[in-house]
Amino acid sequence: MSHDGKPLCLRDYNEKHGVKCYECHKFIAGKVLQAGGYKFHPTCARCSRCGLHFGDGEEMYMQGDEIWHPSCEHSRTTENIAVSVPYL
């Protein structure tokens, strides 16, 4: 690994520049899935309503720390969560 042309061991690179997964709290190497300010390993990002993974480029809704598929939007009642409609 290197940063600004300087070689770094993996541990030093992660400590200084690494990105941690919001779900598992481990450093991410490779693809990163981002929802709002949160970053995930693709295998860690799951719909909080149906439990399925998100595919590459798949649309997602987010409120607080919950992410979900658009098709799962109404799987909870408004008593449990207030859903905000995304801007188009």
C-alpha cells in the first residue's frame, strides 16, 4: 500500500487512511457501498426490513441508521418509523 507515493504497511495505511465498515467496524479493502455518511462492505449492507443484501448500484432509502429497499418502504407501519420520501 502507498499514500502520496510513500509505501506503508497495511496496518499503518488503515490507521491513517482506512475506511471502516459501519456494520462490522472492520477496515474496508476493495468495493465500498455508501449510504449517506455510512460506508459498508457490500456483504455487510443489508436491508433493515427484509434482511437481503443490496446489489451494485441498487437504490436504497435511509433514515437514521436504517437502510432499506424501496420495495420494502411500507413493510413497517408509520407507528414504527416515519418514512421520508427521497428527492428526485
